[in-house]
Amino acid sequence: MKKTYFDDEKIFKIALQRAACKSGNAIMIGDRIDNDIIPAKKLGFHTIWIKQGFGQYWNITKEEETPDYTVCSFQSYVIFYKN
């Protein structure tokens, strides 16, 4: 099996196919703009950036880097999702 990296959109396409889900109905929750948010947005996923670890220091400068929502922790996401 060929290795697939997150910065490659292929892993996201595989996930959609296996879940029998359209990208507009999918959410990518990630802590990295480059590996999580950018490729997911290119395919039409909804995106949530969890600002934690080294990823929290990313300086967003382009539209393609801008997540739909930003939370400071996974716990914040759970509260956000419940509401």
C-alpha cells in the first residue's frame, strides 16, 4: 500500500469514499492549517481549527488557510458542537 500524507488530498478523498459522504457534509477538525485545514477546504469540507500545540502559532495570511470555525481546545469544540 502506498503511503498517503495529510498534505495530500488523497487521504481526504479516501475517507469520503469509505464513509459514503459528500464533502459538503463532512467536517475536518484539526490542529494544523497546512495538513488539515487547507486540503480539506480544497475539497469542500467544513473546517474547524483547534488552536493547540505548535499549530496555534500559524499566521493565517490567505483565504485558503482560513477555517470556518476556530476553537482553543477540543473541550471548546465539544461545547460549540452541543450548541
